Amino acid sequence: MPLFPRPDPVAAMKAGIHPEYRDVVFQDVTSDFKILTRSTLSSKETTKWEDGTEYPLVKVEISSATHPFYTGKNKIVDTSGRLDKFRKRYGK
């Protein structure tokens, strides 16, 4: 038993002011990688997880499965032609 017991943190929180914290599936749309975690985000889409339960589905563009820091692969994403403008302006 701890020397100074702490009060129950759930009882100390005010009721009705916090968002609902629930299980949510995040899906990386680039690689189809999915992870089940807890979040306050809401979604109109749902998906069936491996345990057969339906969970809200939140789609993300990048996750640990596709991020260059975690994969070790550098990938240049140029959606608005910024690289071409840079090369044109400062290129040889």
C-alpha cells in the first residue's frame, strides 16, 4: 500500500464536460494498415475488427506503416508542384 494514497482520478473528474473516450480503429489508406486503439474522435464509418465487433473507423493518410521515419524509406510527396517550381527557379 502506498504511503500517500491518491484519490480515485475518475471520481475527481467533472461529469458531462469530457468527450467520450472509446475504442476506435485507425486505418492508413495508403497501406491498408489498421490499428485498434482508444480515442475521442468520432466517425460515421464503421469497420469489423478481428474479434468480430464493429468499431468506428477513422481514415488517416500516414501512419507508422508508411511514415519515412518508421520505415526508413525517404519518399518525396509533391502535391502542388513545389519541387518543380524550386528546380526551375534554382536549378542549373
